[in-house]
Amino acid sequence: MTDEIRIAIIVNPALPLGFIANTVGAISIGLGARLPQLGARQLTDRGSRAIDISSNRPVPILQAETDVIRLLLLRAFDQPQERAIVPFPAFARSLHDYKDYEAAFPGRDLSQEPIDGLGLAGPSKWVKSLTGSLKLLR
């Protein structure tokens, strides 16, 4: 499936720049953890210096308003095949300890929450169907 995987990260462009960077970074970690084949490799240069690669495919950062991101998230759950769905709900930003987030999450309904960002990775056709009309974040 790796050859057919497409990645997209969607973020609310109204967020302050630091929040955008944090949202994209957190989502990227989640995508890589869920599908390690997207980057779990090392390359070695001529001087024998090994590095861990960042990604083995493009990672477009797209933009959409919070309500659109939430709708995309809800539509994304219809994909039955192998895929990664990594949302960044706005309430997570107020919690500074993962244990607090983990404890709060079961009491939340993502269909009612503002979503600051969303990462998708899966079959190319599926990702395109969800994100094809979105613009790149600039």
C-alpha cells in the first residue's frame, strides 16, 4: 500500500503562526506513528553520516476553516481501508499534559468540537476526494 499512500495536512489559516506550526508538527508525529512506512528509514551520506528521513513523499499543507475541517474529519471515518486520521481538536491546546487530554477525550464529541487541524494518510483516491478542492496554505 505504501506506493498508493497520499498525505495531506489541513490547518485553519486563521490560527497564529506559532499555533499553525504546532498543529502541523503534532499531526505529523501522529501520521508517522500510525504509518511508519512513510518515513522510518535512514540515509547515509558520502561521509558516513546517517540521518532519519522526514518523509518519503510530499506532505502538502492545505487550508480550511474550522467547520470545514470538522466536516472533512467526519467524512474521513467512512474509509474502511488502512488509513490514518489525526485530528487536532481546539480543546487540546488548553491541555498541557497528554494524560489530561486522554482523560478529557472520551467526554468530547468530535462532531461538535472545533478542529484546528487534520492529518490524513491513505489511498490516494480517498485523500484526493476529501481534499481536492482545498488550497495550499501560503
